[in-house]
Amino acid sequence: MVYTEQDLIIPALGVMKDHHPYIVTTTQLIKELENRLHLAGRDAEIIRNRRDTYFSQKVRNLKSHNALTSRGLADYIAGARWRITDKGMLYLEKNKPVFESLKSQGFNKRQIKREIDADFSDIIIEEGAMETRTRKQRERSQKLRDVAVRELKRINNGKLRCEACDFDFERKYGERGKGFIELHHKEPVHEMEISGNQTRLGDALKKVSPLCSNCHKMIHRKREKMLSIEKLKAIIDKSN
């Protein structure tokens, strides 16, 4: 894969975020991006009569072309150093999970850029489609999960808690539980048509709730009589 300057924005912000106090030199940025992105082909070649590879020159071009500063994502400060801004932190939090998810699903660079630049509330997702080529299964949209988790963390001060019992995986299991939660579809996926259901992501987010594994299983234990979260809460309150 040959990288463009646009491809480097999210990884570069990620490097800055991982450095305290969110500052890296251009030399550090080049070295860490080379390690993280596993260069191959033309990117790894040395430019004729230069010390830079084609890749390191692209990293330097982030400054000369103002790819980060013009958008307010990072500041370029004395000593050839980069510092991520608050806007850059928000941009990274919003887009990195989606970027990684789409990349792992085989989306090409142009498709990933289009998805990241889009307004998520207007994205069409597929839920409940049945696949019969190898086995019957219901597809959950990875994109829906990524954005839902991000939004849940945003409105709950970075925490992911069960809506029914308030269980927090990170609080219980530490680093191993960080970022983990199950998403409950308030409209049962198994009741959707075999062809699946199309809905805008903004609307879909209103149809899912965060649950711990136990509460999620209790809600779905009787397929013909799925509990509402409110009824499950009442059961929990009564047992306490």
C-alpha cells in the first residue's frame, strides 16, 4: 500500500496523542509512523540525491502543505515539533475506530475517506440480513457498534455502563474490560425480514442500548417474550 498525505492524518494524530504532553518532533513522527504502518514498495525507497524516503517526505509535507494546521487538528511549534489540539483529539476519537474498522473489512482508501468525511447520521446501514451461503446468521453492523460506543462514551464521561444494572466492565476487570460493552437492539434482529432492514445510522443509534452480558442474556432468554430494559430494571430492583 502506498500512502497519501490524507492517509497519514489519523495515524499522525494517534502518534501525537500517545506522547506526553501530546508533542512529537518531526523526526519522531516519521520514525513512529514507519514502525506502525509497515512500509513497502515506493514508500520505502530513498529519493534520489536525498536522505528522505518517499514516505518520510510525505510526513514532512504535512507541514509544508498545512494538512493538519489548516484544519486546526495540530499546531506546529518551535523546534520542528507537532502538538495535537483539542479539535484534533475530538477528530481522532471520532474517526479512528471507524478508520480501523473499515480498513479491517477491506474498504479501500477512497471509500474510507468518503465514510470518514461523511455525516454519520445520514449513513445507511444494513441490519438483520440473513446469509445462506454457508450458514444462517444475522449481520450486526460493525459501523453501528463503533459509532454507538463512541457516542455512549462521549455522553457518559468516557464510561461504558450497563443501562439495566450499571455494571462497568473496566471498573470490574481493569484494562482487560476497558471499552467493552454489549449492544442490545430494542427491535429484535430475528424479527426483521430475511432481506434485512435499511435505516439511517442516526436513527439506528436510538434503537440500541448498552448492556452487560448477563442482562443482555436475561432480556433475550425467552425468545417469544423478550423483556424491555424497564422491566428488567424492575426485576433487579426487586431482587435488591
